[in-house]
Amino acid sequence: MTTAVSQPVTKKTSTKETLLTPRFYTTDFDAIANMDISSQEEELKAMIAEMKTDYNRDHFLRDEDFKQSWEHIDENTRRVFIDFLERSCTSEFSGFLLFKELSRKLKGRNPILAEIFHLMARDEARHAGFLNKAMSDFNISLDLGYLTKHRTYTFFKPEWVIYAVYLSEKIGYWRYILMYRHLERHPEYQFYPLFKKFESWCQDENRHGDIFKALLRSQPSMWQGWKGRLRARFFLLSVFATHTLTVHERADFYASVGLDAREYDREVIRKTNETSARAFPTILNVDHPQFFKRLEKCADRNEELKAIEASKAPKIFKFFRKLPLITGIFWDLLVLYLIKPINAEALRGTVR
């Protein structure tokens, strides 16, 4: 084992803003404090008891595997891995800030939700800190304190937060567990010990998703009636489209761990869609012959848009070159949205 040599760590105070960059959110805290959660209260209390047990208390420790130099990792692998760490850290830290603020605002008003958000914030803080420490092994880290004060916060209605966070946690679970299982079968691609942490790590994501499933099912308007069905389809498609664009954009990273980006993306989406049938009134028909074909066409157009933006052409030329590509992306997403969905309520009790 090569001993690590201490190098100065550069602290980043900003991340590159793109359509696919993880966002920082705020919401209507009063509306959440006044939510009637009585129908799911016992389940939420059981989850609080489970989270208090804190099975991962000693999991996020930097053991002997981390005490070495990483200079042997080639430049391209290092670059794409740092990008993965940065995006993941930003996403986890965003969750921490939202859950922490929810816990603070709900304290004394909705004790059950205040406590459960406090415990979720604890988990997200561990994840973000662990990822940021991993970045420091490559002589860079995010200034999380600075980001807290200077990031732009996007307002989401409580219903939107519940849909979006549920999907974010469940797709996160499948992303981590599928990569972990792949690397278990192919340890030759496990170039950094963080990957060994993914099995227990993703159980936090799974628990968080189950909490938001309970919140969603406690609000009949979110899963009953045509509005609930339309919103479910919208958030599923939004999250899946973002995932496809992101994975294809970072295909080099997935190649570095021996994964085919296209197949990995498809499997994550299939598993997340299947899992979502436990919470949502409808899920998408991802087996439709047009589904992945059109999603992947959107990813191709996104790469073309990036190339145009990076060119030195005048802005007006860029605009007209981008316009048909942007139109094509929106058209494909509209077609996918209109594909007849699957009635998840009819599957209730059959989905595991």
C-alpha cells in the first residue's frame, strides 16, 4: 500500500450551474406543519424508532483502505470521479439543508415530522461529509458553509417536494445498490474504497424513500383523482429524463467502473419505476418500444447542445442552432408523457 502524501486541498465555493445540477430547495413550511398524517402515523413512528437505532452509526468511517495515495489513478478517471463526487455531495448536502430546516420549522408544531426530518438530516449530513472527505483525497473539496449562504434556493410546493424527494431517494437507492452489486462481481474496477460503502449507504436512501412514501399516502389528493395521476407521471418522467441525460453525459465515469451507461441507466429506471408503484397511483410504461428510444435521443441532443454552447460561434448563431434540438427534446418528452401509463393502484398488493 502506498502511503498518502499530504497535499494542499483547494476549497470550491461554487459548482458549475447547468440544467442537470442538483438544486437547493425551500418550501411552504406552514403547510407541511399542518399536514394531516394520522393515516400513516403508526408507520412513521415505527420509522422513527428504526432510525433512532442508527444501524449506520459506525459505517461512515475512513478505515485503513483510505490511508494511501491515489496518484496511480489516471487523469481521466480522476476527473470523472471527482465530478461524480461533487455532484453526489451537492445532492446530499441539499437534502441535509432541506430536512434540517423542516425539522427546525416544525419543532413544537408537528413533533413526529420534526423528529423524522431531524434524523434524515443526520443521515444526509454524514453522506455529504463523507463524500466531501473523499474529494479531499484528490486535493479538492466543497466549501459547504459558503454554499449554504450563497446558493440559489428553488421554491417547491409541499406536494412537489414529496413527489420529488421520494423519487430522488428511491432512484438513489437503485443507483447505489446496482453499482455495488456490479463491483462486487467485478472487483477489478473498484479503484477507490468508497464503493465498498454503497450497500449500507443505500439503505439510508431506501428508508428515506419509505418515509416520503408514507407522507405521500397520507395525503389522498396526491394519489387519488386525475390530478394525482397526472402529477405522478410528470415527476416520474422528469426524474427519469434527468437521470438519462446525466448518465449519458457522464458515460466516461460509468465506463471507469466497468458499466455500460446505457444499460445501467435503463436498469435504474426500470427498478425505480417498479418501486414507485408502491406509492404512486400510476407508473410509466417503460417497456413501450418508444420509451428508452426517445429518452436516449434526448440525451444525444443534449450532447449536441453542449457542443454548440462550447463553440466560439456568435450567440445568435448558437441560438438558432440550438432551437431545433430544444424543440426536439420537448417534443419527445411530450410524446413519452402521453404514452398510456400503468395503473399502479390496480397492482397494489402485488408489487414487492
